[in-house]
Amino acid sequence: MGLFQRPARGPGVQPTDKPDQRTRLMAPRVPAGARSGTTQSEQESEQLRASGTIPADREASSMRGGHRPQGGRRRWASAAGLAALFSVLSLASTVQPAELKDKPDRLERGISVWTEYSELRVPAGEAVRMDLTVENKGRRDESVTLTLTRVPTGWKAAIKGGPFAVIGVPVASEKTRVLTFTAEPDKDLRPGSYTFELLGATADTALTVSQKIVITTEERKGPAAGELQLATSYPVLRGPTDSSFEFSVEVSNKSDSERIVNLAAETPRGWDVTIKPAYESKQITSLRIRPGSSQTVALELRPPRDAQAGEYPVLFRASTERARAEARLTAVLTGIYKLDAVTPTGRLSLDAVVGQPATTTVVVRNTGSAVNRNIKLSAFAPENWKVEFSPETIGALEPGAFKQVEAKIATAAQALVGDYSVAVTADGEKSSKTLELRVTVYAPATWGWIGVGIIAAVIGGLGGLFAWLGRR
């Protein structure tokens, strides 16, 4: 029997106009006009059945002949819909979202802490520096506190993030943070095996993890040959004493570990030394170089002002705890060419009489740092004046040396009384100096006596004239 089949009617049962109440509740009546799939004969049967004029045996034969009542069609449609809904729900329950399929189940909380190496062997006195990784494996963000619970005696250990010491670090879900573990031994620490312990814990201390680090130190076997190298393209520089000399030196670390290289220079006494990174102005005394890498530094030298011309050796040194390297450089000073000319008293004026030469002394001094050779003296004077020097030429003047030269200045015969300028020049090979002198010209004393005689004669003549006129 179908799920929604009408109750059977016997021969004595008369059809009723009211459909079965259960059938109405289970399958509501659908208007005939809405049944697009119902044939005309089926519609007539429905009308006769509703009016009670169709016999029951006809109805049964109609059903046997393949004409199924409309209520059965509705029941089959409902059953098919339920089956389809059940299939969809079953399929949905078995299919996982792509997001869950791509990512396996994660822990609610989980952290991990590890160093780049757990055990290592280093030479005695060698500092250790390596990466420290903190990983959050859980679904929530964590703040992980890091503590060095065990540090052997004679060691200084720290956890750093850049230049700062780190105590705690926040780590996002499924992320990692990389810090640095450093350990520096004392200089007098004996070789041996040393164990460090590191503890990582969440903020609520619900999760903790520990890591052991074993460092074994060994006796040094002596400096490693070729581990540190210095190279320069211009080991010899030449220039005047008042200039600076800048050598470019490349420092190479050929070892398999990072090194701190100390830098120094040995120069002649009184020289200023500055060591700088290439193309920078800050002064340094050491630098950190990664394994297999090199850096260029600038060695700037400035000689003293009184340094003599010549060659000056410079020794540039680079050293680590295991190796040393030297570079021999040379600064060649060409010296400073400079002359000075003065008078012994510093007075720059003199007196001269017309027709009589005036004499003065000029001191020529080498105030530079190089030898000045072939110094000639000359003068620029008024027309028809004559200036002579003794000597006229100085063969050579060493730095700081001087030479006195006598200068004779003769005025022109018709020179008028007054002040005149005479320029005296000491001209060397690479420098010169000019001295300005003021010459005051006077008339000779003979003319003075003649003038006195003339005045006396005039006065005498006037006196005689007055006396003669008075007698008359």
C-alpha cells in the first residue's frame, strides 16, 4: 500500500463529497488547471468520482490499466524530493571546506625555541655569536619570555635583538622571530667544555621549553697564515708638506668566521693619523668583517708644518685575536717653498742724499720646508736711480736658513728732495718675496753752506745799504 493511498470502498459504501481528512493534510488538493501533466480522461474520472457516479470496479480497472490517480503522483513527487534532500545533506556532511583540507589541524597553543647550533668547538678566547629562533606553533599570539638559566663561570652571555638585550618577544600565530645568542669568554678562561641553558616560557607560564648549548674551547695553535690580508693600490703618495695624504687600504677576512679587526698605524713623530671607513667622516679603531668578506678603510696622514722634504715610511697594522697583517706605505714630502725678506731692525725706511748712495741690509730667509736654490735679488726704483746688491745671487738656502744682502741705493743726480719708494725682490726657483722700502731724499750739505753764505751776503748788503743811507 502506498503511503498516501485512499482507504478502500466496498460495494455498499457510497462516495462522499468530502475527501479523506488525512489525505487533505498530507497532500493538499491541487487545482485541475494547474496539473499540466493530467490527461482529459483522468480529469473526467476525477469529476465522476467526486459526484459519486463512477463505480468502484471501474476505478479499480482504471488503476490496473495504468491510469494512476493524481494523489499517487503527488506522493511519488514528495518521496523523490525527500530522497534528493537526504542525498544533498549526506554529500555536504562528507565534503570538507578547502580551507580545512589545505591546513591540517593546528595546536591550540605551542612554542619552540632553538639555536643555530646546539654544540660547537671554538679556539680558546673566541667569542660565539649565532641565531636564536622563537616559533609560535599555536593558533593564538604569544609573548615568549627568554631567560638564560645557566651561564658557566668565566663567560658573559646575552640574548640580543640588534644592539639591545632581549628579555621577551611577541610572536604571532604560526610565525617565527630570529634573535642573536652571544657568549664571550674571559681572556684567562681555560680550555674545556661549557654548558649554557636557555628557557623560553609564555606570559602565563603555561608553556615552557628549554635549550642546551655546549661550547667546547681548545688551545690555540698559533696565528692562522693568510687569514687576514691587507691590500692597497697606491702604497706611495707624494705631495707638499702642507697637504694631507690619504691611503686606501682593503682589509680582507679569509677565515670561516666573523672577525673584529683592530686597526692602527705607526707614523713618524708629530704626524696626525686618522682611520675612517671609505667615503665616511667618522673615525674608527676597529671594524667587524664577515667570513670571506672585505672592507675598505681610508688612512689619512697629515705631516707637521716643519717637516722636512723627504720620504717617510708608514706602517699600517690590522690584527684579530688569531691573525695579524701589515702594509708598508710611504709618504714623500716635496716640502714647502717659501721665502721671506726683512731688514735686521725691521725698519723699512732710510735716508739718502742726492748724489750720494745710501746703504741698507736685507735679510733673506727660507721659511719653507724645502731647499730654495738660485735666489736672485732685484729692485724696482725711480728713473735714473741705481740699486746694487752684494751678493746678487744666493746659491741655496736650507729650510730655516737666512742670508744677509747689502743693498746700495743711489738717487738720480737731479733728484728732488722728497720721499720715494724702492721695491727689493728676492726671487727663488719656486717662491719669491718683495720688500718695499721708503727712501727720503735730502739735498747735499754743500748747498746748505752756499745758501748760508748767500743769506749772509744779502744781510750784509742790506746792512751796508742802510748805513750809507743813514749818513746822508
